[in-house]
Amino acid sequence: MTARTTPDRLMDATLRLVADQGFQATSVGQIEREAGMAPRSGALYQHFASKDDVLHAAVERELAAVDELGSILDMLPLGDLRSEFALMARWNLDSLEWRGGLAALVRRESARLPPDLLDKLYERLVARPYEQVVAWLRSRFEAAGVTPPDLHPIALILIESMSSYRFMRSAFGRTLDDIDDERFIAAWVDTALAVAAHHGLYAEV
């Protein structure tokens, strides 16, 4: 396992602390202590100009990982809609796992984040990935010669159900009937295929 660099440790600590107690309540000394360094030693300033700078760097690092959705969609089509939905579901559930810190930060601090940072978060966490999914769905309808339905709300319903499931597992450690990832993915894929079939895109062979 690759050791975390000092900048990574500082960014990790910043995300955890800001998500837990807010940006204003988080001090440079707390960040250094959380990262395993002597508090108020100046260690943070050897790598970042300020507390604001380390937060922006941490957000940008997390967003770069989110951008990998484009590479997942580049693997499609697989020639089978069920396999494609399953691939997307697995990737998104995994990504929600490691996006947890960033999501917690947004939930807590959205009203207090600088507008430019909030705009960046919306563009990269919401607008861009959703538009990529919608574009992929539209291409599947067009390739089949079927007029696509209103895809944005359909994508929102399907994708946000994953967020709700992952949040429930994270917050409570369990779900109704103790559903695990495999059961959720199987039901999610069946639901997505049912929506596709309703709109004339899919027919079970």
C-alpha cells in the first residue's frame, strides 16, 4: 500500500475536520494535529499557503477522482444494456464510498463555502456527471431508433437512489432487511431495465 504523502495527510485531515465541525471552527493547529504533526509547528505552511488553500486543494483532488466517470462511460457500449447498467451501478457505489468526506463537507458547509468553490463543486459533482449519464442514455435511444423520454429526471431518480442507499448504510450501519451491495445492485439494474423497457429501449431476451 502506497504511503500517504504529507500534503495528502493534510488534505485528508482538512476534509475530516471541516466536515465534522465547519471551516471557521477548524484551525491550522487542529489540521496539523489530525495529520499526525505537531500543532502550530508551521508544518502546513511548508506545503500550502493557508487553510483556505489546503481546503481548495483537497476539494480539487477529490473532484479529479469523480471525473473518472468519463473513463467508465468510455468503456461503453458493451453490447448488452444489463451489463452496462451493472457496470455503472458498481462504479457509482464505489465512488460514493470514497466521496463520503466531500459529500459530508458539502452538506455541512454549502451555505458558507465561497461561491466559486460551491460552483465548482456543483459543476463537477452534479452537472458534469449527470450530463455524461444523460448523453450516454440518449445515445442508446438514438442508436435504437427510439425517441428518448425526458432523461434528466430519470437519471436523477436512478442515481440519487444509490446516494440514499449508501448514506443509509453509512449513517446507520444497516438498511431495511439488511440489504447489501449485491442485492441493491441487482434490484437497481432490474429497475433501470424496467424503465428502459417502458420507453421502448429494452426487451428481455
